[in-house]
Amino acid sequence: MTHSSQEHFTDAGAGEAMHALATELFPICRSLTGAGVRETLRILQKIIPLTIHEVPSGTKVFDWTIPKEWVIRDAYILDPTGNKIIDFKKSNLHVVHYSVPVDTDITLSELQEHLYSRPNQPDAIPYITSFYEERWGFCLAHREREKLAEGTYHVHIDSDLKNGSLTYGELVVPGEHKEEIFISTYVCHPSLANNELSGPVVTTFLARWIMSQPRRYTYRIIFIPETIGSIMYLCHNVEAMKKHVIAGFNMTCVGDERAYSYLPSRLGGTLPDRVVHLVLSHRHPEFITYSFLDRGSDERQYCAPGIDLPVVSVMRTKYGRYPEYHSSLDNLSLITPNGLEGTYGVMKDCLELIERNHRYSTTVLGEPQMGRRGLYPTLGNQYDLHTHRMMDVLAYADGKHDLVDLCTVLGITPWDLYPIIETLRDAGLIELC
């Protein structure tokens, strides 16, 4: 797969291309910090002009501290006969992320205290972390765990926790105005396709599309480790973001073909809340709306009291609500080209609506004479739906209703409204407020 940020942009085959990118990224051992994050960002940097930043370990960010950097080289368990039964090099989910080094012989009962599996999913390797408490451990399929025999096992984790840095990627795409649209996704999970890779790959292709379009707004797009990354970014940028961000989107779990869903901002009613609800209502009316009480991703930080950015989470199946979540079952077969491309299309619709969203007012008092402008049938009883919609728009073009309001009040789609707005503007009957 050859990438170039300079190649001519095209949407053709976007779903297949996104899935191919996810396939390329899937084997990389990403964690909260470290080489896997850097490698991932360098690959994305070949497609979009990301700026890669490093924040030193020990840096205070609000109530948190940037942790030490985790370096993992190898991890395995040898059974009593010397067979390697767990191998980090075969699956980077086999080791508890941020495990401290260990190299020792222990009994089965001692080993069990450091093993993690899911009895209800006996063939799945769970994804387990210990970012802020030093420990070590291994993850395995419960079916394999039940086969372990009594005896002495050799456990080996070749890792380091060192003073290093947290790595993140940032892309700011200037527009005509300083007001910003903010898009955030995370790059801190290992080989998890929907929970991890779907967000970055869709966001990458959205960024490429955004750069190819005329832009009213500036776009701020970041690729960060979850939670600590958003806290760090807000700590450094919150005042400017509170001043400029008019809409924000947290991108995660966007690659399967199940129902669409969205999680609103804490206070609700913001521009992205209204836009996502409208677009999904028309494109995918079966979508699920969650409460902010169901939060669990970086919307927790962006909508925290005192910050309260207008940020929503756009998803297919919500994190924690699909059985494959945080396990080896969240693999490349769970995400599909159609699933990825579907979310890509929904997000383009949302961004286009925000770009085109204005308030309009009429330029004449009373009802305008449409017939002399060629906008009304001159023969009686020929009043059609298009004419009716134009009259409805004029009835609500009072400088108070924006396009999202008009769609909602009139019960029409944004895509039906756009040409009506252009017709009335061309006729000089409405103007921007």
C-alpha cells in the first residue's frame, strides 16, 4: 500500500483503502506511550501532514501526571515441559499492558494470580492494562487456561518503564474563519480493530477529504492516547478551544456494520448534537442515542464541567456494547469496508451541514411575488411540493432559524434544503444574517 499526502484526492474505493490501512496498522503493539504509537503516527503521516509532538514523562496536566514510557520487547510463558504456551510475539494482547519486567519460575497456583481470561468467552484473549499501578500479568483464552497442568512455569517479560514521553499527532487545517471544528481519535490500543483502528483510519481519510475542500472553518484534528492524551491536550489548549471550537467529534468504534449510535455532549443541544441527530435521523433512522451517563471515552474530558466543549461521540456499535469489545475477537473481520465507508459518509454529511449552516432572513416585507421571478406557477392549481417548500423556507427565514432548525421545522433533509436555499439566494429573496 503506497501512501502520499500529495496524491490527488478521490473518494473512489475509500472503504477498501481504509480497511487496507487498518490491516497495515493492526499488528503494531500500541499502548499509552512508546514505539507503537510513534510507528502508527509515522504511517498516518504519509497520508496526511501530521505534526508529531512529545510530552515528557512527569509533566503535570491538570490533576494527572504524564506516566513513564513503556518499552516491551518480549513476553512468554514456558510450561513445565518447556513448551511456549503464551507468546507476546504471536499476539500483543497476551501481556498486560505496562507490565513490569519479570523472569522467574513459579508454581501454577502462583501463576494463576497473574492470569486473565474470560470464562464467558473461552476463545477470546482479553485486553487488560495496568497503566497507573506497577504489576505484571498475562492474558489468554480461558479454554487454554483450563488446560494448564500442575508444575513449575517459567514467566518472562522483557520490558522497561522509563522516563520518556507521551506521543500524539496534530493537524490544523486553516479555513476562512478562526472558528474551529475539532476531531479527536485515539491511538493507544494494540490489535483491536473496531475499538482502536476504525477511529484513526476514518479520521485520517476525513482529514484528507477536508484538505481537498473549500473551508469556512478551521479544523483541529488530533490523534492521542485515550484519557491522558485528551487531558494533556486540554491542559495545553483549553482556553483557545473554549474560545474557538464550535463543534467537536470524538471518533471511536466506527467500523462495523451494526447500528449507528451517538453519545451527546454533557449539556446537550449543541451544534454537533443537533447536526448528528438530524443527519442520522434521515440517513440511518434506526440509530441509537445514548445518554451522557453512558460516557466512557474522551467525551468525559471534553465535556467536563468548566470545559464543556461542544463535543459528541459518533459511533457504530458503542464501546462496551458489543461482545468482541476489548478482546482478540475485535479483529479485522469485525470491521468492513462498507462499515468504515458508511461512517465516513455520515461524518462528511455532518461536516458539510456545519459548513453550510447559516441563519437567513427575507429581503422583502410580506410574502414576495414569486411568479414574476419564475418561482411560482402562473397557472392555477399547479402548486407543487418544491414551491411549497420554498414558501415554507421564506416563512421561517426570520434571522433566528439556521439550516438545522429549518430542516427540523419543515421535516425535510439537508440535501433537499440546500438547492432551495440556493434558488432563493439567487433570486435575492433571502440573505445571510
